[in-house]
Amino acid sequence: MDYSLLTKEELVTRLLQAEETLNRLRFRDESECKLKKILHCAPVGICITDEQGVYEDVNPAYCSIYGYEKEELIGRSFAIVCTDDNRESVFAAYGSIISNRSERSDEWEVVRKDGRKIIVYAKTMSICENDGRPKNVTFVIDITARKKYEAELLLNNRLLQRQAVTDSLTGLLNHGAIFNALEVEVIQSSGSRKELCILLLDVDNLININEEYGHIVGDSILMSVSQVVYSTVRKEDIVGRYGGKRLLIIFPDTDLASARSIAENVWRKVQQIAEYEVHVSVSGGLIQRSDETSLDVIRKAEAQLHKAKMSGMNRIVS
């Protein structure tokens, strides 16, 4: 262009436009420089990838998480950090972010250069270059230690919850838990008019066994009886240690004849226990609930158990 043909005003305008363009370029360069500094110093892992998932830039924190040098990642697909199990789903999520110009947060199991698998929290968002080409920026945090702590905490909580309702000797529900279960079944039975039976079992002569052979033998016999009862009843039945040498078995939605059949099967199997050359037997009081409360049901079962004891023990009375 022949600038000599321009008027003074046009020259001033062109100079101002050139200055503005220069300032924009300078500002862009300064911004890019600042962004690179931020990228380099950021405490979280950051990577920039193209449409195909090829690394264009990564920061030191990202390299540290995965155990790679920057030069080992640039130009390669991020597939190298995916596990065989999740590679397909990771790429599907990545493609969705690119095509929808969206963002997404996930927890992923990934693999480091040394082969060790870790868990990361990754947030990926789509950006566009000046030429309109889409890219993804991903922020990554290693949460392996946190996930391990959470898993241990969950396990400990479950153990504590189990201990709170479990009898330490027999492994059955403890007194509070089995009585609570009975109250629930009584309420459900009242509402649905379904039949409900309970069996109160007592290990015969256990006090004498404790005195003659010691409490270790007595405890062992009680444990064996508990195991026989638990393994003999149905999976829907509820078994607990009601107290001392007594076990309580709840038969939900069961009539008296069916409950008695199960109770007699338990009674027969208990007599097969052979420990310390001691004959093991149980007495039981079996009842079917009418409209009684939980305490009344227990009292009725205790009355039937008392009859069994007074009749010579080693029997089920209903």
C-alpha cells in the first residue's frame, strides 16, 4: 500500500490500529507467559490434550502423579495412563466432552509408568483455540490415600456396627439385637396378620457341666449348639443369644406345625454334638403368637420351656 496517498487523519488511524494490534499481541504473549507459569506452579496435575487425546502440554504435578517425564508424554495418547478395564469408557467420556463442548468430573483408576495403579479425581473441560479447534484441559488429583482411608473407615464402621449387635461368644445376635428383631416381627405380624412363632431354647445341664468340666468346656458346648441351630434353621429365621445358656429363634410368617418341624430337627442335631464325652441336649418352649406384645410372647415361651424342664428336659414343648 502506498501510504503517501493517505491523508493525515487516515495515517493516524492506521497507526492507532497498528498500535492496538501490537498491544493485543503483546498482551496475548504476556497472558500466555502467565498461563504457562501458572500451569508450571499449580499444585494439581494439569494436562492439555487435543481432539484425539494426544498430550500437548503437561505440568510437573501431572508428571509426578503418573511417574513420567514431560518429554515422555508430549505427542502420545493419554491411553497410556488408562487401565485395560476402563480405557474404553474413559475415551467415551473424553469424546463426549469434546463433541458437546462440556465438562465432567470423575474418579478413575489409572496406571503409572511403574505399573502401579492409583485412583485419581479428574475434572475435564473443553476449550477452543482461536482457530476453533477443540481441546480438553484436565485437572488431576491423586486420591489413592484418601480412598484407602475411606475404605478402612467403612470397614471399621461395619465392624463396630456388627460388634454392637453380635454376641462375642456365639457370634449370634446379642440380647438387645434379638429382642429388637422380635419387636419388629411382632409389629409386622400385627399389621399383616401373618403367623409368627418363636422358640426359646435352653442348653440342658450347662451349669453342672461348667462346675464339673470348667467354663471353657461349657462355653465350647454353647458355641457348638449355637452353630448347629444357626446352620439348621432357614435363612429367613432369626437366631440370637437371649441370655446365659438360652437361645431365641424367631420364625417369621410360619405356622406352629412348620415351626415345630424345624425345632425338632434342631433338637435332634444338637444331640449329635460330641465334645468332651458330654451328652448335649436342649429343652425348648415353642409358641405361636396371637395378639401378644413382645414381652408377652417371651413369657409364653418361657412357660413352655419351664414345662419342658419339669418334664425331664431334652424335649420341645409347644
